[in-house]
Amino acid sequence: MHLLLDSTLSEVEWIDFIERNRVKNVGVPDELQIEIRQSFIEPYQIVSLACLIEEFDQVDVPIVFSRNHCSADMYLNHVRFFEYWTQGFDRHAFITPGKRTTFALWKISQSRISIYADESKKYFENLVFTGKDLSPLHIALSETFNNIFDHAESGVDGFVLYQYYPRVHRLNTAICDFGVGIPSKIKTIWSDRLRTPVNDQDALRAAFINRMSTKTTPQNRGFGLSNLLGNIRNIKGELIVYSNAAGIRFVENNVYYRSLPAALGGTLVKFSFDPSNLPKKEEEIDNEEYFF
Amino acid sequence: MNSTTIDIDMMDVTRGTSTNPQGAALFIVLKKHLLDGSRIRLSLKDASPMCSSFLNSSFGELIDEFGLVKVRSSISLVHYTASQASTLKAYFDAYERYVKK
């Protein structure tokens, strides 16, 4: 099976491309050959492609990359993408790419959620955005990762990558899983209460309302995704989520909806912000006790 | 019942503040001292930002067991940042607004 990535697909077209080429739709080929001829590749494309490859790797399909000298190939080489599915490579480790504007592509591991969130916060605070407090990024990552392990039931866990673009002053983050999807989970809990069917867009929108909990674990109280959104909004960022047949975009105080031609079996989360909107690093208050 | 004040450094209890198990580790320690009738002075020195899973499994569980009034009056913070205090206060307020209604 040969996958050629040679055009500039829109986000929705890209997601459709990934979904159409999943193991469940194409079966198990003898080999998966991937050729990338794009001039530019974004974090959301890389993490969703990583999930796709991971799925083939799990059914022992050999992964072969046809290399060339396009810019996207060079970038992927830089983040060591081509090594990720070689024998003995630990995809759960954080591999520093050697370029300070990128933080490691990481296969999300439940036991290392806080280490990854801590390390990425420190990395950007110390090397890129000195004097800024990256707590909103830390919280957004933790909320999204926990959502995967608490609700998604993703066979490939998930992948995350972020990239800072200095020329446009944006830090872009993308996280993808191949789980059941947020609308699917929400509709399951609603099915007991509602007699009329609910569409994926309404279900996805509802997931961002405080106290919307699927109670997948006893500790769930429905603050996770609303906390993710709140943190991104506080720094004037943009949050886009695609899950099942729905897409939703939060920017400033507006909400926009998108439909996907083929339902994504999973969730793709993108958020981006201008780091100058991050709060300044705070001093610890040492001389005063705080009472609630 | 005594009224001793106990000093607890949160990062001595848990290695992170991102997950349910890390919150549960803090919950166990705080619960023990609340059962003893102690007041708790909780140091947030070098603590990471607290996400909702951590808060639910620590303070949320504590409030479920002891009630919001008891938790608010028994725990104070030291070595904290303004945003850490504000996160916890917002969590207590949200709990009061949504969970107990």
C-alpha cells in the first residue's frame, strides 16, 4: 500500500484522507509505504499520520518511508519522525529535536503525563519564552491527555507535537487519538435521557460546558474540556476539535462548526496562541498565608 | 480531637499535579490529618499547575467526604502563587455552584 502526500489538503480533507486509509477501511497490506512530497507539514498532520502509522505497526505491517528532499521531509527528519517505527525506538520517550522551536513528537503514555507536561513547560519557559508562565499550556496538555485515557479507549493511545512559528508568533499544538470520539461518548450518556437523536455537533459543543461529565471514572466531574477551553481563551488562543462527524472552532468569543465528510474515529485537538499573551512568570508569595 | 496545625509540602506527597492517581495520593494524606482534627498548612512550593483530574481526586474527594465548609476552614496555603490560590478558590466555587446542586 502506497500513501502519497503531495498536495495541500484542507484540514477537513486531510482528516478524511487519514480516516479513509485506516486499517479498518483498507485492511492489512503487506507493507505501508509513505511518500511525503509536501512543501509544508503542520503538527496536526504529523500527529494524525503518526496515529495512522501506529495502527498499521500494531498489526505488524512493515512501515517504509520513501524519502526525498522536499521541505516537509526535511522537517520530519529533523523531528526524527522516520525513526519512530524502527525496531527498539521508544516512542514514549521525549526526543529533543535539536531545534529550540520544536518540542518532541511523543506517543502519549498515561504514566508520563505529568512528566511530559512539566518538561515541555520548563523547556519553553527556559529556552524560548523567558519570563513567561506556560501554565496554560501545561493545563491544556494535561486536560487533553487525561481525556484520552479516561474516555477515548484509543487503541493507539495518541500522539502530540507542538511547534513555535517565530515569524507569525504562534505556538501550535496538536494531539490526536483514534478512540471512540467525544460525541459518541456524550451521546451514550444522553441516550438514556433523550428520546430524539442528537447530532455530533451538538454533542461535541456540549462537551465543553462545565459539568458535562460522562462519569467514565468516578472522579469525573465534567470540568476537563471546559477547563481546556478556559485556559486557551484566557490567553486569546484558538481551539479546534474534530471528533466523529463534527468539528468545532473556538476563537475569541465565537464558536464555529464544521462537518466532516466521513466521521473521524477518534479526536484531533489543535490549539494555538501568541506567546506574548501568556502571563508573566509569577513570584511565589512566601510571607503570607492564604485562607479560603 | 486536637487542633494541631500540620505543615504539608504538596510536592513531597505527589510527584505531579496532572492526574487522578496524583490527586488521590494527596487526598489520602489530607484526609488522614482532617480525621485527626488537624488544620493543614499546605505548601505549594514548586508545584506544577493543577488540572481538573488532579483537583477532582484530591480536593473534590475531600469535599465529598468532609463538606466544603470543613475543607475551606481547615486548609490554608503557603508558598503559593496568586494564580495557584485563584485556581483552588475557583475550584471550590465551581464545586459549590455545580456539584452540590
